[in-house]
Amino acid sequence: MDVLTGLERRAWCALAAEPVAARSYYEKVRDDRIVLLPIDQRPIQVRDAALVALCGARWKACSLADLSATRLSLAVCTVNYSVAATKDGVPYSARVSSVYVRRDDGWKQTFHQHMSW
């Protein structure tokens, strides 16, 4: 399960670096079928729109806490945690859940949700 919590940590490092790095990272780990549930926005179910929504913001000072990963089956796992960050210059905190599916080329994120915290 350390692999999956590591994917989430690397995702936030990429987001905090710059939008180009974030997009490059997420293009590798996002599944073709994705559901993104951002705070105060409609659900996004188109891969490119999900990349734009998350990677278009300027994220800084990301801190993750209480990471836990749970295997739901041999090919499906969930990762849950809290994040504190700065998004476009505004303090941001959320409870985050991601679901990963095991594909031939590795774990792919197929669901990602932020809830106000």
C-alpha cells in the first residue's frame, strides 16, 4: 500500500512544482476513465477536463496527514488523507479520497474527490 500513498505524495509534489509538472505526472497516473469531484464544482468525467481542473491551479505548501490505503480487491485500492495547502494564493484544506485500479502498466487513478475540511 506504500506504493499508492507514494503516488499521492508525488502528485502533490508535482502540483506544488508548477502546472506543467503536475500535468506531466497526472497524465501518467490518471486512468482513461476518471471521475473527479472537486469542491464547489460539478463532477468531471472527461480525462482532459480533469487534468485541466486540477493542474491549472497554482498549488504551494502542500502538507498531507493521516494517509491510509485500503485494498478493496486485488485490482482496486483507495487512499484517504487530509491536505493543507495554498491554492492560487488562498489557504486550502480538504479531506481527499482517491481510488486506483491496477492496469497492465501499473496503478491508475480512476476517482479523486476533495471535500471541505
